[in-house]
Amino acid sequence: MPVLARAWIAAARARRRLARRRHGPPPRDELVRRFAPGTTFADVGAMWGLDGALAFAAEDAGARAVTAVDVMAPTERYAAEHARRASAVRFVRGDLHDPATVEAVGVHEVVWCSGLLYHAPHPLLTLERLRALTAKTLLLATESLPEVPGLRGACVFYPGADRRPFAAPDRVGLDTPFDPARGYENWWWGITSSALRGMLAASGFEVLEVHDDALHLTVVARPQVPF
């Protein structure tokens, strides 16, 4: 089985490289430019590796109010850029899974969330919290796995799996031992496109677009009414 898993992942990585050579990276910036103008916009998970870049991009695109949200404190680069711009982006520090954080952030017309779902022990709860924040449009980006032949809706729970086929540099819990004490730093889930569609439907979203490059998904969804 490890040999088959390695071949499955290697093939997906090759498809991803080909897709990015042909089409470039997933359309993050284009989606922000398309959906942010004139809206209230929340960037959930705004700090790690980005320093609020998507929140500032939404502000530049014409969002009328922007909130950046993260469990970690604002980075120095975020603070410096916020000051340089004299930005009106509001920052809320808190855990999305805490109802108090959801209340502090409030409902926004457009919600962007990237790099969070596969780090969450309870991804359905994560999506339910995003549903509580989203009035019109969810833009969700996540690392993913290719479909498992003959098994739609499959996921890999990394803490219980042979993680060697999935290992890559700087993946806590994949190329290092899984450590519950490191919480959200760990990679908890490998999620296929069909599984993500099912999770979104179960959490009250209708999927409108899926951009899939074999190991990364970017989804445009809207809340179902009623839910």
C-alpha cells in the first residue's frame, strides 16, 4: 500500500506542476478582485505566510470594510504595512472555532479562508463557523488530495495514517511526528474534491466554482437559504 500511495501522490504532484505551468497558480488574486469591490470582506487566517496581504488586496479592490482574522497575533510585517497604507483594515485575534470570535468578527458579505481547513481537527465545525460569517460568498482555498479511484468522498486522517507518502518539507505532522500539543500547526486532513463538496453541502453551502490543480482546491460557494 505505501508503494501505491507514493505513486498516487507522485502522479498528482506531476499534474500539479503541469497545471501551474499551463495556467499559473490558483486564481487567488483574481477572485479577490472579482468579489471584493463594494462589499464587506473578511480574511480568515490572514497572518501566517501572508501578513495580511489578502486583506490589503481586498481593500485595494474596493471593499468598503475589511476584517483580518487569525489565532496568531499580527505580524510585524502586517503592522508595518498597515501603518504605511494608513489602512482601515480591522484585525480580530481569535480562534474561528470559538463562538466569541465569530461574534467579534461579525457577518461579512464575502469571506476568504485559505490554508486553514486541513489544519483543523474538526473541519465540519470550521465550515459551520465560516457559514455563520458568510452572507453572500465564501472563497475557500485548501491543500487537497487527488480523488481515490472508486471511493468518492474519501479523506485521509493523517494522525492515523502512514504519513510517509504525503511528507514534504515544513509539513508539521507529516514530515515530523504528529504532536497534539502543536494543535493547528499539524496537518490533520487530506481532503479530496468530492469530500470537500460534501462537507460544504453539509455545512450549508452551494458550490459554484472549483479550481483544482490536483493538490490544491480553490472553491467559490454561497450559503444555501434556508439552512
